[in-house]
Amino acid sequence: MFEKYGMDAEALHDLYAYDYDAGRLTHRMGIDRWRCGVPVGNVGRRGELVTQFECGVGPMIPVSQIIWAMVMCEWPKGALYYRNGKPSDNRIVNLTEKRPIEGTKGNGSRQTQGAHAQESADV
């Protein structure tokens, strides 16, 4: 079994339900009755949904990583990227571990990758 943040696949499926079509992660019954069916996460600094397993305790975890772990039965090895560039779109078909290069501009010193544009330093 894989484990990260102290959670394996079984524990994630006990806590959350994932809607493949909508890309939405919701709380399952069993944590608190008032949270059952409530979407998981808040919008983080980069526009992606983030959450914590313990309310107010522990690291902020991208919801996309939880979804990846639930569907792929392993935590992603690194950052996840959004194929369509929209960090609010957590459908599994939109998530990838590889950085999609959408195109280059000018002499290739700038590439749009994933949800964010990054510039390389030309020295």
C-alpha cells in the first residue's frame, strides 16, 4: 500500500468521494454529519484547491494530489499539471505528472507550461 501524509488509498476512500465527471472531491459520511457531501478544499495561492486532513493542522495538500492518489492508487511523484491550464478543473483526464508544453514564443526562452508561465533566465 502506498502512503503519504499518513494516508493510504483505503483511508482516502473512507474520507472522500470523487465525482469523475465533475472533477469534484466531497466529504463522505463518517467524519462529521455536517460535512457529508460538502466539496473539499479552498482556493490556494496558485488558484488550485488545497486542503488539510486535520482542520487547521498539517501541510496544505492540493486536492488534485488526493484525487490522483485515489484514482491511480499511488501518490504523484512530483507536482501535477493541468492539461487545459485551469487549476480549478480536477477531472482526472485533465491531470498529468508531466509538464505539457503548449507552445513557445520568440527565441524559445519563454514557454507556457501547465497552469503557469515560467521564464528561463537568459544570461
